[in-house]
Amino acid sequence: MKIKTIVLLLVLLLTASLMAACNSPDTEEKEDTTAAEPAAEEETAAEEPTAEEPAADEAKVFKIGILGPFTGPSARTGEEFKVSVEMALEAIDYTIGEYTIEPVWVDSQSDPEKATRAYEEAIVKDGIQAGVLNWHSSVAVAVMEVAAKHKIPHFFGFGATEVVNDKFLEDQATYGYWTSKGWPIPSKLSQNYVTALEDAIAAGVWTPENKTAAVYGEDTDWGRSFGDGIGAQLEEAGWEVVDYQYFPIDQTEFYPLLNKFKDQDVALIAGTSTAPPSLSAFIKQADEVGITSLIVADGLGWVGEWYELTGDSSNYVLDQIPGWTTDESKAFAEAFEAKSGTIPSPSSGGLSYDGMNFFIKVMQTTFDDAGELSSAAVYSTVQDKVWTGELTYTTADGAIVMSNYDFSEPPDPIVGKGFYTFPVLQYMDGDSQTIWPPEFQEVDLQQKP
């Protein structure tokens, strides 16, 4: 019994001692400190989102798909697109408001099917929210389906064919996302050639033995639109069009075709190609074959080094391109060459620069009005301000090629003096001189000997 009593007393004493230790000041301080640590962590955690919020705002990005032939037969044009777009974006430091403007280069490869896949991938994978530019008509016809499907507004596509206009006008609710064209339908500009030729005949400076013509061109929506258009306009003016010949866009061997034209003894050969290797080969081989017909080569001057590609074979050839006519446009051409080492063409480098800058103005207007950049907001600006003619892009804004880009009759720009128009010029020894319209005429048309 005594032993049990002693053990019990020891247990009681030990318990009391432990309780006293737990209630000591040192232990309380440790508990207070330990309890304070999570509070400090919670306070730090609460502060972190506040510190990150400005960074989140700064990270706002608006992605635009730049559609162009960056590889393939028209890669030279794609090079001009890229340099011009970079120059336009560098001028605004790739920034609109609180948004960083990020270009995504979408390579059409001059092929509608490949362009469609690339554009779809740019939307789904890369997250583009708008698109700008494109070169080929056939590509425009195909890609406008993708833009409509995903409701991506695409601005200033160069595809000129009537097919784009027909789809746009027949179902604008669907195809209005292909918002505007950087090049009107071919017939709005090809008529200038016919008028220039008729004026030259009337003035007695060109005296063809007969009014016969042959039409040629790349077998694309653009080539056929231009060829069929100018053919009909020539016939309306009293010409006989004896032949139409269309060929693959990458064709560079034309001797059989040119010998056929020579045997037909036509006074005029008129056509186009968007591929510099193809069109320059056509011109050189026409000279080799001994063609004496007057040649319209619409688009020969779409690359800056057209003379290096053709040499004196381009003498007497007619083309229709704008020029570097202002101090601002000449400054751009010099800056372009300094940046890239290549000479730009007004028709590709110059127009793509204007088109990109017009879209920058659209984005800035959208941000000013809506406080955001999104596909829907940009499309609303196009509908409400671009298509109504309220928002245009002029020389006062910095346009370097045309006086006024006005899309109040979409999808084409307004064509005419003071708006969008090309002079007709004739090449001679690497230079070009305007033969039409009369108010800009530098020389009379010269007949090939």
C-alpha cells in the first residue's frame, strides 16, 4: 500500500510540473511568435496580387496576322510586306494604349490551300485577333472563308478579283469580316490602259497597222480577272482580241506561247502576273523571240529591281504603278532601302506600308472609343466608321502612295483622281515615265521599232 501511495504522489507531482512548464512566459511568447508567423505570411500573400496587377495590365497583347507570300514564287513581294509592316509598327513602338501589338507572320506560299491552313493555325494556335494584307486574289477568296468562320476582321487584303466583291456584297453579314481591299477590282484600273492607248491613237502618236490584241496572264483569280476585264474593254473600244492564254503562276518558259503571238501578228499583247520570276521571263523571252507588238505587263514594277530582272527587254513596255511623288514617300523609300538593302516598289512596299498604317489608325480609334482592343471592337470600328467614310487614311495622316483611302463603298477603295488611282507609264532604259492621264503626262507613248 505504501508503495502504491508513493507512486501516486510521484505521478501527481510530475503532472503538476508539466502543467507549470506549459503555462510559463517563455512558452507563451513562443506560441505568440508562432501564431504571428502565419499572419505575416498571410499579409505578404495579400500584398502580392496588388504588386502583380500593373504587370498584368502591361502584358495586354493584341495579335495581328500578316498574310503574305513569304516563300514561293512571289516571295520577293512578301519581303516588302514584312519590311513595311515592321517600319510601321516600329514607328509606334509596337504599342496602342496599354496593348502591345504583336505581328504573326502567316505565309500564304502563293497557294490558296496552304494559305487557308496557315491562317487557321494562326487563329487557333497563335491566337491572332485580326488580319492585315495579302497578295493573291485566289488566296483572298479562300482565306475569307476562314476569317468569316472565326469572325476575325481582316483589313486591306490586296486580292483584287471580283469574286471577293461578289461574296462580300451577297452576304455581308458573313463575309464582311474580309473588311476591305487594298486593290480594287482589275477592271477599275485596267480601263486606264485602254483609254491611254485610244488617246495615243487619236493623237497620232501610235499608229498600229490593225487593232488586234492577245491577252495573257497567270491562271489565277487575279490573272483571269485582269485578262478577261481588259479583253472586254478592248473589244468595247473596237479591238479584236484574237487569243486568251493563261499559264501556271510559276511558269518561266514562254517560247511556244510567244511564237504563237508573233505568228498572230497582233498589235498589242496585254496581261499580268504577280510572280516576278514569271513576268520578267515573259518580257525577256518576248525580246528574244523578236516580238514587236506593244506589251502591257501589268505588275512588272511591283518589285523594285524589275530592271535588274529584265534589262533593256523592258523598253517600251507599259505598266501601271504609282510613284514616289512626295518628299514623304521618297523618305520612306530611302529608309526602306537602308533597313533592308533592297529597293521598294510603290505597289507592294508602299501600299502595304499605307495599309498597315491605316490599320494602326483603326486600332487606335478602337482603343480610344472602346477602351480595349478585341476582334469585335475592331470590327465595330470598321462597320461604324470605315465603311461610312468617317474614318479614312490620307496624306495628312501620312499616306505615301494614294491621296485618300476611302472605303465608303466597301470592299473596294474609292477609285479616281484624289483617291486611289494608278498612272499608266512606259519603261525605257530602266526609267519609267508617265504617258497617262494628261494632267500627269511626262512623255507621249513611244512605238516599238
